[in-house]
Amino acid sequence: MRFRHGNGGERATPAGPVSRARAAAAALVGGGGSPAGDSPDLLRDVLATAPVGMALVNERLRWQYLNAAFTTATGLSRADLLGRPVDETAFAGAGGTLRRVLGDGRDLEQLTGDPEAPGAPVPRGLRLRYRALVTGGRTTGIVIAVLYDPEPAEDLRRELTRARARLALLDAAAERIGTSLDVDTTCAELAAFAVPGLADLATVDVLPSDAPVRAGRPPRTRLHRTAVQYAEGLRDTVTALAGPGQSVRHREGSAAARSLASGTSVLADGLRGDDLAESAPDPASLAAYRATGVTSLLAVPLISRGQLIGLLTLARTAASPGFSPDEAVLIGDLAGRAATSLDNARRFTRSQGIALELQRALLSEPGSPHQNLDLASRYLPSGTSSVVGGDWYETVRLPFGRTLLVMGDVMGHGVEAAVDMSTYRSTLRDVAGMDLPPHRILRQLDTVIAANESARPATCLLALADPGRGRWTLSSAGHLPPALIAPGRPTELLQIPTGPPLGTGLGGYEQTARELRVGETLLMYTDGLVERRDEDIDVSLERLAALRLPAEGELDDLLDAVLHALAPAGPSAPSAEDDIAVLAARPRPRPEGAPPNGPAPR
């Protein structure tokens, strides 16, 4: 499309620029020539007030017209340019852009700041369009239009810069906050991340986990301070501030209380005198704020899944600029991420607390054996994040002085494993009450558990102590062999026929008998005692067999020696890879003249 003018060419009269302005206006309204009835003055007024920057240069590349929008967008001066030649190298680049348009009549666009226009005096980011103006069949000039104003481009760049800064901050926070499923550690990480990058002083307070509060409702209980962080040089001025482990209550009307009540961030800037006293949460904090010279406060609620978890309070001193609304939004996003990590840590702690209490309740003491048998047991949760697993032991008192010893290990960790362990234990008690031999007990137990599709498999070792007949009867469902410890002899690992784990429904269990001698100790254990990552199980068992353990004395001393030898760092230390359960049984000598227990059923 070419611009056409009905006058037949450029006139060397004062009206010349207006004539070209008229042609440009005609092109703007979409006509091939001047609309009928339009006066030059009207068209000039249209161009002068148009929000789009428009300019005209003639065929000799001299400035003929610039409207107000063009001079505003480009920063060029109308008085300095009209009638003067265009400095094409400075304005449109060294590539002869304007001359190309005059030569072939094709439209061209150019973005100022491009390599083709390195010396352009106009702002970067302007998109200019050049279009030939045709009058009377020949090209008489070039219309220049500003397609993009620099202000939106600059706003976009600022917005992109803020977005990049926000993403960088949140990425850094994701790496440093929530590295563990521990509430206090996560709060300390949040405070350490905030100082000194975001504030000079930071405190983190959390609500009790058993007092959930919906966001937007003021809490009716004290909060627990979990973290305090301050910039270098403020140590001596924050001594009055409540520290980690102390309970805090935020004064009504303070920035912290308003944030907790509304569930939104509260910014208090330019604090002096009474304003600081009004915004401080309590007298101790006010004293610390005054001593440190705090002038700006930002209280941000920690909210996750609609629940209020706690509060992050940041403060800046007079040496730092006050918090801005943009920073409040950014820190609010950061607090939201941290609140999710805190909520996950609290849920994990609650879940593991339930599992641990369940495990301890079930394993506090084994059942009562007959008086002809001494017992000692230990359960130690792993030092990993799993905390608790499905390790368990039990003793069942049977007729004729017999006692059934049980050691089991449900696969997996957590509440589910502990619940399954409870199922195994109660089912075994029921089956053992039928007074069956050990291998048939395992068979029945396997059948019952296999019928429950949700139950996890488990290994199990049974040892039937029968002092009256002087024998052990043992049977295993995929469990590690027990150890026999006798005075003057090396530790012996008993060879027992091993069937598949319980819950598979495969059956095929066998049993073996072993002479029961007074003074010998049978040690049953779970794999956490001996297994090591990247080590063959035979090597692990050889380590146990090589131990020289105290065969006489208290059974508790024997267990201490076993645990110390196989877990030198302590089984409950972080180095422990799995739960450990151990059970030791030793027959007591029968008092002289005591009657035998009677025959035991076959």
C-alpha cells in the first residue's frame, strides 16, 4: 500500500508541510487520498493530537513534520529538526534504511537499539515503521510511525527484572529452607535466610501443633518462639528479646497481632517513638527494637493448607531502607513456601510420634514367661528419618512350663508398618493359643495374613523353650538365624530350615530341635543389628559369630555388649540404618527336689 496525495506533488510554499501532513492523515484513516470535505486544518489537528507518533521526511530526506507524540516518544526536538536533513546514520542506522524505502517503496520496520542503529539518539526499544509516501505517481517522502512507546517497554523490563529476582530468591530459599523434617530446624533455616539478605532482625513463632487455627482467625493461645536471627553488631542490643524455646503472646493492636488476626502481611514503616511502641508486639520486643534502632517492621503470617502455623517478623534499622510494598509481596511468597515446609515437618512429626508411641506401647515388655526362663529385650528405632519400623518381639506362656519366643520384622517403616506389626502380634497370640508346634503356627499365621491383601510381608522366627524336656524347637519364616551363647564356647549361629516370609501364602515351613542346656543363652534379633549397606549378609553374620560375649551374668549386660560391639556409634545415632530389636532367653536351673513340669503334648 502506498500513500497518495491528490495535489500532484510537493509545493514550495509554507503550506508544504501541511499538505504532507494531510496526506499522512489520509493514510491513517485508511483512504487512498484526502477524505471529501476534510480541511487541511482539521487533518493537521488530527495528527497533532493523535496518540501515535507520526513524522514525515521528504525525498531529499529532510524533516518536514513531527507531531507531539513523535517528539515525546523519541525525545527529538521539533524546532531543531524541521527543514534539516535527517542524520540517517544516527537516527535509522548506517544501513541506509530510509534510502532503501525511497528506492523500492517497501515498508521497513526497525527496533531502536538494534545493532543496525548503534548510534541512534532515540530511546532503546522503540519500534519504528517507514512507509513511502506516493504523490502523483512518484515517491515524494517517507512517513515514520512509532509503533511502540518506550514507557511500556521500560515497564516490561522492570517487571521482568522483578520476576527474575523473585524466582532467584525463591529458588535459593528452596535449597536452604526445609532441608529436614524437623520444625525447629526449618524455622532456624527461615530466620537465617532472612538475615541479612532481607532484614536486620528476624523472629519465627509457631502455634502449638495441637491448636490448629484457620487463617484469618486470631489465635487464642501463646505462640512458641522457634528462631531468632540478627545482623552482625546487634548481639548486645537484642538481649531483651524472647529467645528460642520461650512462649510469646503478641499484644493486641501490634503489627504481629494484626497479621495473625487477618492472615495477611502487615507493613509498618517510618516508625518513631509512639509509632514503634504501637507496632511492637510486647515490652521486651519494644526494648530490643529501640536499642537496635528499628524503623520498619514486616509481620508475615505462615499459612499452609488454610491453617495458620505461625508468624515471621522481620525488622530493619535506620541504617537500611524501609520495607516496600513490592518487598512485602515477595517476602509473603517466601513465607508461603516456608510454611509448607513447616507444615510437612509438623505432619511428619505427628505421624512418627503416633507410630513411636504405638511401637513403644506394644514393645514395652514382652509377655510373661514361665519362672524357669530369664528374659531381656531391647528395641531401638533407627537414626534415619523413618524413625520407627515393624520390628517386634513377643513371648507366649504355654502349658507344661513351655514358653514360645517370637522375633519378627514387618517390611517397611512408619505408621503402616507399626500397624501391620500389631496385626501380626495379635494374630500370633491367637494361633499360639491352639498349642501347635512352631512350624504349624507359622503355617496358620501365613494363611491368615495372606488373606489380607493390604498386609505387608514379614519375617518371623519362633523358638519354643521346653525346659521340662530339655529342648528348643525352632522354625523360621525367612528370618536370620538365632545365636547360641554358652560359657567357654564361641558364639554359634544355629542352622534352621527357613521358609518364605509370612503373608505370601506359600507355606512350606519346617522345624528343628536343639538341646536346651541350663546356662546357655539364645539370642534372637532383627536384621538391623547385623546388616550393613553394600555388605553381603554372610559377612554380617560372621561378624556376630566372631564376638566373644559374656555368657554369664545379667542378660542386660549381654545385650549391652552385643549392641556396643555391632553398633559402636550407638544404634539410635544417625549412623544406624534400620530398627534394632533383640531378645535374649536363658533357662534357669531347676531347684533341687522341684517336681517336673509334666509331659508336654506332641
